[in-house]
Amino acid sequence: MQDQPTLLTERLTLRPFVPDDAFDVERYAGVREIADTTLTIPHPYPHGVAADWILTHSPAWENGTAATFAIVETEGGRFVGVTSLMIKREHRRAELGYWIALDRWNRGYGTESNQRLVDFGFEVLGLHRIEARHFLRNPASGQVMRKLGMKQEGVERDWAVKGDHYESMAVYSILEEEWRAARGGLGR
Ligand SMILES: CC(C)(COP(=O)(O)OP(=O)(O)OC[C@H]1O[C@@H](n2cnc3c(N)ncnc32)[C@H](O)[C@@H]1OP(=O)(O)O)[C@@H](O)C(=O)NCCC(=O)NCCS
């Protein structure tokens, strides 16, 4: 397997995590607003969890089960979030997951970074389908998915337990041929 690359967008750099990113992950993922609409981020965010999580990235890249990127602002280098693909190689599909630091919401970063990772997934990883799920009560994430060209497939009712209640999930996906058609339409 080739080394995990660094990917560029107009404003952002998507790069593999380094151990020193643990501090930023704890700080930015540690706010209630990030934990509130994600499934696996604890609140409060315990010290040490981010460092352990970063250690899982390299083996997962090497065995082809995940591609996880730190999102940083190219100008200034500030860490602003995470985007990842959890890959099922045997089915040529992956699930996209992401979060953006609260003070950087609504600047288009979620769309810009995830579009780059979707392109990478189809173009370089050879995926056929990329899917994503959001809590039904998180419409901003649904808007990001639609802006990526994903289509909603349905709602998984009471799909997950979060704290003391159930969460229903909206499921979205995009297939390789849809991505190709949209890309052609953009003249890329
Ligand atoms: C979801 C999230 C990644 C979006 O990141 P972002 O950088 O703000 O995304 P973008 O700026 O690219 O797009 C956000 C879109 O949602 C829209 N939006 C924001 N709040 C909204 C709301 N309450 N209802 C509907 N749309 C909303 C914005 O207007 C924007 O759409 P537009 O560009 O068409 O106007 C970010 O809010 C986040 O990290 N949330 C917490 C973690 C999380 O939920 N992760 C996703 C798990 S599935």
C-alpha cells in the first residue's frame, strides 16, 4: 500500500494525522456541539483518547479499512476538523464521517473537505459507493451530503442509542457513475 497522501482544496489541506494533533482534537472535539450530533465522540472528551485514536490510523490505512485525514487551513495551518472513509473493500464501498471545529462552521469547509475525500475515494481508492448517515435532527449535515451530490435513501428509525434516547438516521449515498456524471458536468 502506498503512503497515505496529502490532498489539497482551494482553502484546505487534508493530511494524515500526526501525534501532536491530539491536543487539537481534544480541544475542538471536546465541545458539546460536536459530541451532540456524532455517534462515537464522548463528552466530556477524556484526555488520552485522541492520542490512542490517532495511533489506529496508520494500521487502518495500511490494511485498507480506513482513510482518516486531518483538515487544516492551508493558510496558517490551523487544524479545523476531521474527515474519514471507513472502507469495506470487498464491497467497494465506504462510509464518510466528519466534523468541523465549531468556530469554523458555515464557511463551506465541510463541503470542500468532504468533496475532496469523495473524489479521492472514487478516483484513487476505486470505490463504487460512498454512503453517509446523519442524525435526523442535524439538517446542516444533510445539506453537506446533498452538496456532495449524495441522494437520501431513507431513514433508519431509532437506529442508535445516544445517551438516554434513540437517534433516527438519514442515510445518503453516491455511486461512482453519479459522481462521474457530476464531474463531467463540471467540465473537470
Ligand atoms: C455538519 C458540519 C460538519 C457542517 O460543517 P460546515 O463546515 O458548517 O459545512 P458547510 O459550511 O460546508 O455547509 C453547511 C450547510 O448547512 C447549512 N445549515 C447550517 N445550519 C443549518 C440548519 N440548522 N438547518 C439547515 N441547514 C443548515 C448551511 O447553510 C450550509 O448550507 P449552504 O452552504 O447551502 O448555505 C458541522 O456542523 C459539524 O461538524 N457538526 C458537528 C459534528 C457533526 O454533526 N458531524 C457530522 C456527523 S454526520
